[in-house]
Amino acid sequence: MEDSGDALHHLADEVRSFRFGAYALAPDLVRLGEVHRTGAVEATILYCARILEGLSAASVTVLGDAPSDQVFGNLLHLQQLNVVPRATLYWAHALRRLGNETRHLLRRLDAVDAELALLFAERWLEWYFQTFRRGPSLPRIAALEEQGAVPRVDASLRAFTALVEEFAAAEGSPAVPEPPALLFRLSPTLPAVLAEALLDKNREARPLLDRALASFPEDVRLRQLMGLALSRAGELEQALAWLEPLAAGRGLQDPETAGILAGVTKRLWDRTKERSWLEKSRGMYREAWKRSASSVPYLGINAAATSLWLGDGVASRRWAAESREVMLTRQRAVARVGEGTTMGVWDRLTLAEALLLSGEIEASRALFAAIFSEKPAEGVRQVAFAQLERNLGALRLDIAPEAFPAPAPVREGEPFVVGVVGHRELAPDPVEAVQDALREVAGAHPAPRRLVVLSSLAEGADRLLAAAILRADPTASLQVILPLEPDDYMADFPTDPSKREFRTLLARAARIRFTEAAPRPEAYARAGRAVADGCDLLLALWDGEGARGPGGTAETVAYAREQGRAVRILPVRRP
């Protein structure tokens, strides 16, 4: 490797003067040159990792967002905004891992690792100061093109990284670059990056990983990638054998290891239907989501989905809501940054799933429709529809996955919400009361406002009125407040036709909410109060008699009047 001498003399002013908070780039570049000249491998890597840490945090800040205290979180943020080329992210994560291996004494490091760290740091400097649209956009980072900002790197390493960059950027099935044989004996870093690039393109990576693991059998990243490759090939037990030893050590503290292993156990549940596998998967996703400080949404949404499939709707909605907020923040950042910045298809699918699991059904359907209108790759469609089918079934929404993506209807104006309550048991055919209800709605509904029906979809009046209003006004939407989880709620419906009617109406909901968990009578009372609280007009099919239990029609009507809601009583008889 060539000696760079005093690199600062040749640097552009913007590079020499760069500061971010307490971090100054120039002193690190000076010390980097000094420690490298003395052959201090670990110190060279750590200074390169500091450069990555400082510039990645600065990049997030320049985009108008608060940086994470973890490099991984900042790189993920930049990735989700699609502001960093894929190959540059490979180098950045490789440098991040080299820094972790140095700090945590995870393996013996050699001079080639220091050279790779220098090369990755140089690539990151070039991205920030030359390519990043919100950066300085310099023509070069040094005053003279032949003199770099960091010490020179061996030409063969530089040439191979250029081949990997071409492979990552190429469309279709480009030829796989052949890494120099020496690399397999000196460092696992470049073989791991190439394997990741192969997996990203759905290419076979196991022969490459076999060769690299022969030299570095305990390398964490190589074992992660081998587990991922085996999982994708359906060899799940072998994938476990590679990944579980990592989890026994520091693996579950690493969101990448935890995510891959949780995915393997989820596939084992899908294959065997043994609940224990799903419980293990949920536990790993949940722990990794917490350890990531809620910064890796795919962990949160998988914790939500596996909780739903286990029947834990409360936990599912909580983690789905957390994931939704993270992704909506990313979406707002994309809109703010503009300039060609987009959310990737997997990020948008994560948001669409988070909307679905948190009860925002109409918004979820619209986003799924937008995604699939762009005709994503067939592999993406298959994975998305398989996940969607499980979620719709667990939510008890009788909608075929292929029919779920639907453009959002045009609903202009502020909502006018009509709450509907009443007795479960009614005298046959209360036609007159229903007609009176429709006249009340027509008379009270201010024309510019869009009509929303709010109901708990209990048997009898709740469903009768909701269905009648939706038939009379096809532009109206339905919002549902449930006192219990759907399966628990349906246990109170004595017949299969009643259960089917509930699920049919539930499938029409634009939004589904739940009251806080409570004993059954109180849960019903809370649902009634929530309907009253959420409406502009309350329609009640009521016989005028006192409540027969907590949450009865009389109690809900009295509460609505106390809250100053407009209430219309539609007299009916009960059998």
C-alpha cells in the first residue's frame, strides 16, 4: 500500500472543515494516516468506523430527521429513503461490522481487514461529499484527482470492489465476479458482501459461502448468510444448525441474526403447524424489535403478525401501531426530501401490513392497490399475498387476498358519523323503524360531509341499521368498534348464519377499533360508550324500557345524552 503522506493538504475545503456536532473529520483523517503508517490494524479500522458513524449521522440530520445513536439505525434510515446506492450500503455495513468485530474482539484481524476498512471509508466519503444529493456535491474530495483523502488501497482489492458494484447495479442475471482466491484465506469480509449481493438477486450463494466458511468457520456474517441461503432453499433444519449457535452467544442482540432466525422458525411453523415454532418466532421478533429501539420496522411488523396468528390481538395491534408510526415517519421524510427519493417496495408493504393489523383497513387496501398497480416482481407478489392471506384469515375478514387491494374511494369533506345501537332481539321485521332511521339520517346529514356509520355489529339493531344505511348510501363507509376479539365476540352469536353475517359486515369496514380489555359486561358497556363518544348522531332501536344489564341500550342512550350527543329514538318491540 502506498503512503498517503499528509492527505489534508490535498483535500477540498468542504472536506477539511467538515464538522457534525462534536465530531470533526479532519483530526480523524490525520490520525488515520498516522496509525495506518505504523501498521496498527485495529486502530485503522476504528478510525474508519468513526468516519462512517459521523457522516451517517450527519446525513440523516441533513435530511431533516433525528439521527439514531446506532450506526445500523442511521444506515437503515438512509436505505429506506433510497438515497444510498445498494453497493455503497454493502460497503458501509461491511465497515460497521469490521468496527464491531474490532470493539468486541469477535475475530482475529489482519492487515487486509485494515485495507478493506480504508477502502470502505473512502467509498463512504465519496458518497457523502460527491454523490449524496443533499451533500456538498463536490466534483472530487481531493484537490488533485490522483491523491485520495485516505491512504491508498491495494489495486486488486479496489478492482474487485468495482466488479461487485457493477454486479449490484446490473439488471437481469449478470455474470458473478470471481473473487481472488487469496481473499478466502485472508478475510471473510468481501466474500460475505458478494454472497449478500447474490442473495439480493435471488442467485445461488451456498458454494461461495462454503469456500469462505472453510477458512472462517466461526464468522458471524458468513453464518448468517448461510442460514439465510438455506432458509430460502427450504432446508430449514440445516439453517437452524448454522444460526442457533449465534443466538446462544451475542446473536439475538444483533437484529440481523435475530431476524433471519425468527424467519426460519416462522417457516418451520408454516411447514409443521407446531405452535411452539410460532411462539419461538414471535419471541425472537419481539426481543429484536425492542433491542433495535423500534428502529427496524420489519421486526416490529413480524412481531405483530406472529402475535395475531397466536391469537394475541392486543399485542399485535400494539406492535403494528408502533411499526406504522415508524413507517409513516419514513414516508413523511421521503415526501419532505423529494428529489426522486422513494420508499422501496418492501418498506411500503411493511406499512400496508401495519395499517391492516392496526385496523386501518381502507388505508391498507389503498396502499396495497398502489403497490400492485406498479407490477412488482413475481417473488414479491407471492410473499406479499401469502402473508396477506394469513392476516386476513386471522382478522376474520372474509376477503380474498387477490380482492383485498382496492383503490380508496373518493370521500370528500369532513365525516358525519351516525352511531347505531339497539336491542339484540327485535320483533320480526321492524321495517317501519328502519325506514324512520333512514329518514333521520337523510334529514340530519349535512350534504358536504361524508357519511360514516359507527357500529359494534352485535346481533339485531347494530347490524340491521348499519346494513340499511350502507345500502341506502353506497358512498357511506363503515367503522367498527369491537368489545372483544373477533373469535371471542362470535362466541356470543348462537348460530352459524349470525357468525357469517358478522364477518360479512366486518369485511366491509374501513376501520376497526377495539375497546380496552375488560370483563365481558364492562367490555360491552365500553363499546356502547365508544359508539356514543364517536358519533354526531346516535340512532337507537329501543323499546323505551330500562337496561337489562351493563351496556344495554338504555344505558348507552342515557350516556349519549349526558355527553350532549344528538339522539333519535326509533321505537321497536322486543319479543
